Amino acid sequence: MSTLAHTMMTAARSADSGLATPGELDRYPYAEAPGTDRGAAWDTAEPDVGRVGRRTAGSRGRGLHGQLVQQLGQMIVSGDLGADRPLVPEEIGQRFEVSRTVVRESLRVLEAKGLVSARPNVGTRVRPVSDWNLLDPDIIEWRAYGPQRDDQRRELSELRWTIEPLAARLAAGHGREDVQQRLTDMVEIMGHALGQGDALTFARADNEYHSLLIQVAGNRMLEHLSGIVSAALQVSGGPVTGCERPNETSLAHHARIVDALAGGDGAAAEAAMRQLLTVHPEVERVVPAPREH
């Protein structure tokens, strides 16, 4: 484990009552997967065990439990821990110097995301990509900052092309004054942030803007997918849309969508959203605009 990772883990350990001292780890009755060679599961991943990754929304603020979910999740998504690789709780506890409770809770979280499976007499193993919940915000971000970054960002852009123009069209038929005012407020905030060179405030207002737009579309299934858009807006680099590079053109498109919604013009709102989602010409891999009928 790297010095940075060890320091980080040690500092956080004191705040977590579920942790054990090094001497206590050996007393835990962990069950190993049949035929597992102790240590073999981590041999290929050893250089990355101490890697401290970005803390995503799903694991933020959870202390060592969140850090372990983050660490293992990144290792699985990056391929450092491949499909069907056994994960022995005792191994994990010793590697990361965490307690049985922290390990088990972390593995439960990863199981809920479809990354691992735990079965009697088999143990806990990494699941293939086809079983992952690829719409989970954490997995989206882990993929976006790993070896699959280009594919993840392209796929997110393609999904946004499917979701947001439709949401904009539908939202024009649901005239809610409170939401309309809030969208107007977000455009004003983005404009002020742009003038101040405040990219963080711009991004936060932009995120709320797109979330509100999907919520007001009146389609619960679309609303359920709003997390995809939120995750996409938080992923920088790669194929980017007008939203992800604050400028006057992007701001103008946001304002045009609001005007179209106020006028109940679904076609104009949809067209403005397509313009907003058009990638920059210098980006090699672009998402083609759907044909106009």
C-alpha cells in the first residue's frame, strides 16, 4: 500500500468504531472460497491497491466504508479485478486494515451494484460486465475515469441525445410557474457565473437546470433516468457537449429552451436542446444529431 493510502486509511480508522486493531484481524472466522489460493486474488492488482481514487456522490461522506467501496469498485470496473475473481473478506481486511464489519458492508454495496455476487460454498466473486448496473452513478463515474473512459463518455452522450430532447418537448406541455421560474433563475446564475469565471457555480446551476427539466416532463420513467444526466454533467473530458464548456453560446441555448417552455412550444424546446447537446467541432468522436422529420 502506498504511503498516501496508508496515511489516509489510518487517519480515517480512528473515527470508525467498526475497525479492529491489527492483532484482532486474525481472530475473525472468515470463510474462504473453495480452492482459493490466499493472496492470488490480489497479485495482478497489487500496484493499484493503494490507489486513492475520486470520491463519488454515492460514497461521499461515509468514512472508511465509502473509501473501501470506492477502492474496490474502481479496481473491478478498471479490470484490475477481473470477472469471476474471488474476493476473500479476510484478504481485503488485511490489505486495507479495516474490520470485518467494514468489509462486509462494502461488499454488500458492491453486490447491490451488480459488481460482485456472494453465494454459499462459492464465496464472493466479481461478476461480468453484463451483470453490472451500468446506470448506477458510481459505476458511471468509475468507468469514466478508468480505461473505459472514452466508451463511457460516448455512451453518456448518446443517452443524453435520447433523453433530453424528448424531455424538453414534453416539458413544454407542463406549464408549472414555479419550475419555470426556477429554470429562469438557473440561467441567470449561469450567466453571472460565466461573467465571473466561476466554473463550479456554473456547473452546479447547469446540473439543477437539467434535473428540473426532466422532472417537469411529466414522465416518471424519464425522471428515473435523471441520474444519468447528472452523472454525465459531472464527468469532464472526452466527448463533450455545449453544457460542459461554459460560454455565451451554451448560455444562449439554455435561455432559448426556457423561452420555448414558457411559450408551450415543444418543437422549439426540443430543437434548442439538440443544439445545446451538439459537441464541439474539435472533438473527434461526435454524437450525430437525429434526423429531422
